[in-house]
Amino acid sequence: MRGAGYARYSTDKQTENSIETQLNKIRVYCQEHGIELVATYTDDAQSGTNTDRAGFLALMDAARRHEFDAVLIYDISRGSRDVGDWFHFRKSMMLLGIQVISVTQKLGDITNGSDFLVELITVGMGQHEVLQTRQKSIDGVATKAKEGVFLGGLPPLGYDVVGGAYAINPQEADMVRTIFSMYASGQSYDAILAGLHGASGKRGRPLGKNSLHSVLRNERYVGVYTWNKRHMKLFRKWAGGKPNPNCIRIEDAIPPIIDRKTWEEVQERMDDRKRNAANKAKREYLLSGLIECEECGAAYVGHTTKNSRGYEYRSYCCGNKYRTHTCHVKNINADEIESFVVQNLKAYLLEVDFSEVAQSIADQVNGSSKDLKAERAELAGVEAKIHNGMKAVLSGMDIPELHAEIDKLRVRKSELEDIIGRREASVRRVDPKSIEALFRDSVDNFNPENMRSIIRQHVTKIYAHADGSYSVNVGVHINGGWQ
């Protein structure tokens, strides 16, 4: 029997030494029961309350490839401390024909009522312990929050943390005041960013429009301390971001940077903009996601502006230029480029000889071969190194660096197998009649209602140049790629 060992330690009571202890127990069990330990997977400082762990996910991928016949763990809690996750794992392994073995506990047949109940109680006790620990931790942090203590993370722009308390950073505070005063006076995000002259935020990245929104909505700037304002995560999983009724909010707990009058003017204007945005009909940009900036590589985004007379102007703008002003290419008139693409695509479809082009594409696809010699050669070399490494381990050469190198080789082996598998799967014969049918279907349905899908069927990429010009690549999307 081929076995794979899995070990994990969390951040509460264990250290990295726990990993080696678990793996040693697993190795001894394998030797005593005639199991060949062909792989080990580990997760350092990872909670057992979810399965979003690199080592565990790699184990699952290898199981689906049937690289082993059994999974060995120290005990159930190392696998999971969540009842739902644990039995999902057990069921997945059962369907794959892979046995799950605990070297310290007896695991039975989960389709047997008695065995299932025993296992349910065991993993349930583990989850109960986690829930109790979590609640104690939350209560402890909440007690500190009620004192207005800084609880970790990165302080907002304008503040530093000194002795566990918020302190104003004079240089950054001036930036915050500039942002608020300019916005309160009616100026746009673009004007504010220009006025900041490329200033950077706490993480050293240039401030962008999203950054400005976060600053303008942050109550800390008027001295309000908040903790646990929204339900962001539960057991490290996204929880929806809904308002938390148990939020702690303390007035005048932080030295303010903005006066209350400016704050209220800003909030009123932002609320008005939010209502106006909600009332606007959503505009369609036919080429969204297809235009790429030649200067910086960012995707272009649709953008609408309105002049003093109320006339709206639609354009495509480089994403980096729009968000952070770090790119300076010209915008593209949306009406002009969309008309250009539609008219030229229509002319192309009406003029092209469907039969001839379809046959040419089919010949190209069907005649192509995937050269995988280099990948296959590397895979063979990696497998040989893994085999030799495992022989050394089984012979008693228990060196941590050797285990780490074997784990790296297994990751590379998995990558190579995926590359080879994907390329081999992509080599499928194409019927020229199916390609011809795609062309004819585009012509028959060439109308505004279907324009977006037709464009995506035939326009591969649009490259936007710095001077405002652009190049359009046309083809046909078939067999999972472009021709």
C-alpha cells in the first residue's frame, strides 16, 4: 500500500516541532504496517477550521491523480476541526477508493452508523474546543477595544501608532486635510489626485480613487474609534461584509484630523453621488476587457464624463491612468472605436470566403502537434530524483533538507503533469464545417442584441497606442483558443 502523510500545526498551542513529531509517528506506523510512505504534505501555522491550506489542497490534487492508496494523519484534529469539512474530506477519499488512517485513533466505516457516530463525536469535540477558544479570544479583544486600544494591522493614512495608541503623523495629516477640503469644495477625484502630485499611501503605492473613497469614509479622522464594524470573515472565510450589531464605537477616542463640519459636508456629497449613481442606467461598453494599453499593459475601462451643458462623453481609459494616474496615454472615444470595430468586423464577415478560411483553420489546428519532449524529459528526471530521495529516506537518512527538497520536486512533478495533460487535451480534431457554421451564425445574427457576443467571438485583442490610435486583431475563437 502506498501512503501519503499529512501534518498540520495551528498557531495557538503548537510550533513547527509539532510537524516533525506528527511525521515521525506516521513513519513509524508505516514501517510497522508495511505501508510505503510515498509523499508527505504539511501546513505550518494553519487553522484547522477550513480547508483553504496549501498542503491540504496539494494532498487533494494528488489524491485525485491516485498517487497513493491511503492518507495517514496523526489524529482527526490535524485533518480538520470543522465537522462539515472533515466528513466532506472523508467522503471524497471514500469515493476515490483511498483509505484514511489515524495513527492514534481508530477510524471506522463512515457508512456504518456506529462508526459514524463515534467519529462525529470526536470531530465535534474538536470543533467545540475551537468555538470556545474563539469566543474567549473575541471577548478578550473586545475588552481591549472598549479602551480604544490599537488592535493591529496598518493605521490609516495620517496616523502612526505610539505605545498602542493613535498619534497624528503631521505630514500625512496634511494630505488627509487636502483630500477632505478639496472634495468638500466640489472638486473631483481626478483633481484631488493631481493636487496630491503622486503621493503614496501607507503601503508605499500611489493613492488612487479607491484610496480616496476609503479616506473620505473613515470616521477615525473625526476622532471616532470603531472595532468589528462589519462581518468580514468567519473562520477565515468571507462572511459578506454586513454591518455588525455588536460593533464597538467610541466617540473622541482618537485625536481628530478633520473638523466635524467638513466631515458632514463630505459625507453629504458622497451620499448624493451614491444616490445619483444608483439612479443612472448602466451603460454598455462593447469592448470592455478587450483593449490593452501598449504602454503599461493594463486593461482599458469604460468611463463617462459630462460637460457643463450636460452632454455625456463616453471613452475607454487605461485602468492605471483612471485609478492611480500612473499612466499618461490618451483616452479613446468609445463611440468612434466601437463603430470602427463593428463596421470593419461586418465588412470582414461579408467578404471572407467561409469555406476556404474554415478549411485553412482546420488544417492548421489538426496538423499542429504539441512538442512536449522537453516537459516529458524533465518529468522523467523529477520522478527519478523523487524515487532516489524516497529510497534514501526509507534507508534511514532522515534529513529535514532532504524532505523539503522532495516536497519541492513533488510540486514540480504536479506542475509538469498538468502542463502535459492540458496540452494533450487541447489537441482535438476540428471539423471545418463547424468553423464555417460559426462564421455563418455570426452573419445571420449580426444585430445590436448579439453584438457583444459576436465581437468576443472574433476580436482577439485591441492594442491601444500612446497617441490614441489602436490596432485590432480579428480571428475566430475555436477549440479553446484563437485562430
